[in-house]
Amino acid sequence: MYIEKMERFSSEFHLPDRDTMYKALLNKDQSFEGIFVVGVKTTGVFCRPTCHARKPGKSNVEFFRNSREALLHGYRPCKLCRPLEYKGQIPDWLKTIFTEIEKNPDKRFHDLDLQRRGIDPNRARRWFKKHYGMTFHTLLRTLRIARAYGRIREGDKVIEAAFDSGYESLSGFTHSFKKKLGFSPMYSTNSEVIKMTRILTPLGPLFAAANSRGLCLLEFTDRPMLETQLRLIKNHFGTEIISGESYHLDLLQKELEEYFNGNRKTFSLPLEMSGTPFQEKVWSALREIPYGQTCSYADLARKIGQPSAVRAVARANGDNRIVIIIPCHRVIGSDGKLVGYGGGLWRKKYLLDLETDLKTTDS
């Protein structure tokens, strides 16, 4: 299993200092998810950094790099924060629904259908709002429209796509389609949309978005700038962003898994960068920083032939909308310190440790 591999692999990384981790525990700092778990000596359980249980005193905790280490030290998983579950993964009580959707993507679910399966509709609504930014029913409608759009582009007739998607009338389908995508189904062949999905990684969930030409966005779901990034992409390409699947998103998931497992150093999928000419110049230069190496903002400014534009380079680096693939994490301060990473400095450290350790192993 990918999760098990990552948990074993993460044991190679060094922990932050104890004061930093305890502060993160008190603040329920999400940026430390995947960096450590905490064992509580008085209760014998171990928790995520974001657990909402009452916080123990500093002398009553010890920190581990992963769940495996905590279990080996005799701790039990907390029943409140469930540290054995991958952050953001589908909970057991929802897995049957996802299985049904995979078997029949156009199946309709009502609240009564959820209740018959022992699922509280309000609980499902909250989970999907937190992890997908929309309710369960909205997600299903969006996915049906996305699949219908794909069928029409591949040559299906509009009426066939409508009824195959579970709509009972062509007018109802057309209304929903136009409301979601901004254009009529008959214009699908000549109109573009951006498909977006959610990908789980050792550093937490990522939102990934791609059009037919390549990847447009890869960003941590908890980054404050996410809504702004989505709006900029939508305006740049002049199209809607909807939940869905695509070849590029499938390829991304495969290559990210290989990267985190230590089996990939470069990415092959095409990118659709959506910035100013200067930003795209900086982002292209970022892609030329070799795996396992770093450079400063000043180095990057010199590399693009504008040595006096250090601050502008730093801003462009921070505006990068495709993390990891465009490796802005490889840029550090001139003094060698970790600075300026929108996803959190500990994520930056994790990525740099991953690349440095693997490079050393391969040498």
C-alpha cells in the first residue's frame, strides 16, 4: 500500500525541535500533519498534531516520526483524531458509497438512500464540504455533468449524454449543464473546461486542475491563497473549473506517487502555466534547478538575467500555482535558511529532506 510505504519511508527524516512541535500541538497546526505524531504518557494514546483532545503538559508527551514508531513504543491510536488513517482519506463509513459510485458513476443518491445505508446525510454533507469544498449531492451533479461533457466531446449526441447521465428531460440537462459550465451542451466540442480533483499525499491533500493540454494547478488544500489561485486560473483561461477526471490528472497521481516513494526525480506531464511573462520566466527557471539541489532568490534572479530583481523573483516564486512539479521548495535564503513557502516551512523541509536523502542514497 502507498500509505504504508510512505509511513516506512518517513522514518528517515529528522523531527523538528521539541519546542516547535509542542507549540504546533497547542495550536493544532495543520502544516505539521505528516511531520510527527505525539504520544501522551498519561493516557497511553498517540495523536495527530491537530487532535482536538485536551492538551497534555509538555513533560507528559513524546514525539514520533510516524504511527509505526508510536505503536512500537506501546501507544494506542487516539479514537478522536484517528492517527492511523491517512489525512483526508475516505472514512470507513463512506467507503461503500464511493464503491457504488465507481461501479455506477451516474447513480443518483438522495438523503433517504444515505439513511438506508446507515449514513447521516448531515454528517456526509459536512465531510464533503470540508474535503471537497461542496456537498455530496453537488459533487455528484458536477461529476455527472463532467462525464456528459466528455461524452459529447467524443462524439455522443447531446440527448444520449443527457439520459445516460440520469436526467429525465433534455431541458433539465441543458439547464444544469449551462449553469455549471457556462455554455450550452451543443457547444461542447469547441469549448474548454478545467477538470479538478483531490489527490492524497504524505503532506496532506492537494487540489489538482488540468485542461486538455496540461496541468494548470497543484496546490495544498489548506493554503489560504487557494481561492485566489483558482480565480486567477479561471480568469486566465476564460473557462469554468469543475470536479472531474482526465488523462493528465491520472498521470499526475501516478507520478506523484512515484516521486514520494523515491522512484521519480523529474515529471513528464505537460504544464499550462498561467502567469505574466515575468512569472512564467521565473517558473521555467525553477524547473531547471536539479533534484536534490537548492539555490537562493539572488541565484534565480541572476539565472533569468535580471540580478536586481530579487524581490520580484521572490514574489513570482510565492505565486507559483503548481507546487512540487515547479519546485519552488528548492529556493532558500542566501544564508541557507528555509524561507517563503506558502504550504508551510515544514512541508518545504520534508520535500528537501526527501530529495537530499534519496540523492545521497543514489550516489
